[in-house]
Amino acid sequence: MHSYIRITLTIILLLPIHVLAHGLEPGLRVDPGSLPGSFKYLFERPAEWIDVNLLTLSTKEKQDKKRQLSSERVAEMGPLLYGENPKLKHLETALGRYQYYLESAEDMAEKIIFLDGAEIGIAEQFEEETRLQEKFLRELLEGAPNNELTTVVRQAVTLARLQNEKIFKFMVKNYQFTDADIRKHQIILSWHMLLVREAMQLTDDQDKLKKAEDLLVEAEKHRRAGLNKEGYDLISKAKNIVY
């Protein structure tokens, strides 16, 4: 508990005032579109394709739309999992479209920034979005039975984590040159540590809690030293234990 308070206070001290105004634990900021299996869904898919590929000319805007569409697919998984008469094939459809938009948005982000480093904000947006997707998906699994449906959601959690890791390490490797850069990435690590703390509250397995706690203590040491890539890896190991 003391460690949780310490990390939370660290976040309060590090985060800008305008961010704190939105709370320490933001959530996914999109609503689901039409759900797989509905009549409207038959028209939504081609409409999205036309919007992104024909009506949107800027590569940056295309990337931004794909990022937002990936979150819409995540938001769909809530009603698909807990709605009346849930069907595996509908969740799998949402998962497939999520993977497409997610991986495409990440790839486009790296390419845009490679051509113009001043666009690093795109990577920061994508990191935040995938972190919120991870949080949303993990919370969907709380109290859900372990079956084929939740297996699909777990796959989505893995996708969110993989793409988040990819973009975070891209930022640290290529755009961590100043104290301000280090501090920015330290803040991101604090958010990820908070995700682990939230998950830890849902288990009574003392062995798991001890292992996760030890990893977070080491991650905090690395974070404070500015070793953000190494700190991220330790946090990921803690997530593997408690997720």
C-alpha cells in the first residue's frame, strides 16, 4: 500500500496540472460503432474504408483515423462480451479489425516520424491510446468467466501491449536526447506502474503479489535513473504475473 501511495504521489508531482484535471485514471474516450451481427454493421465497414482511403488525403490524418478506429473496435468488445446472447464469431470479427487498425496505425506513426521528427507527438498519442485500450480490456475481464469469449479479449490485451511496447521503445531509442525527454518517458512508466497496481488489487495470491512488487521496486529504480527501456521491461514482467 505504501508503494502504491508513493507511486501515485510521484505521478501527481510529475504530471502537468491540465492533465491532473482529468483524473489520475483516465479511460477510453470513444464509443463503440455498430456491432458485428447488426444490420448497420454491414454498411459501417465499407464506409470506414472509403473514409480512410478515399476521403482522407493526409497521411497524418489517415494514421489518426486508424488509431481512433482501433479504439472503437476495443469499445465494441464490452457489449459483445456482456450483451445478450454473445457470439464468439462477433468478438473474433472485432478482434481482427482491431488488429488491422492497430498495427497499421503504429506502422504509419513510425514512418511519419521517421520522415519528420517534429511529429513525435503522433507516437505519444498512440502510446497513450494503446495504454488506455489495455486498461479498458483488462477491466472487461474482471469477474468474467474463463471461456472462449474471454480468450478473445485476452488476445486483444496482448495486441494492445505489444503495440504499446513497440511505440514506447521506438520513442526511447530514437527520441530520448534531453532531460525533458527522459522525464516525459518517466511519466509514461508511472502510468504503467499504476496499471499494475490496479491489477494487483484483484488477486489474493501472495506469491504473485510479492513477485510483482519486487519487479515494481526494481522498475522504479530504473525509472528514477532514466533507464526507461529497462524499467518498461520490468513492468511488463509484473503485468505478466498479475494479468
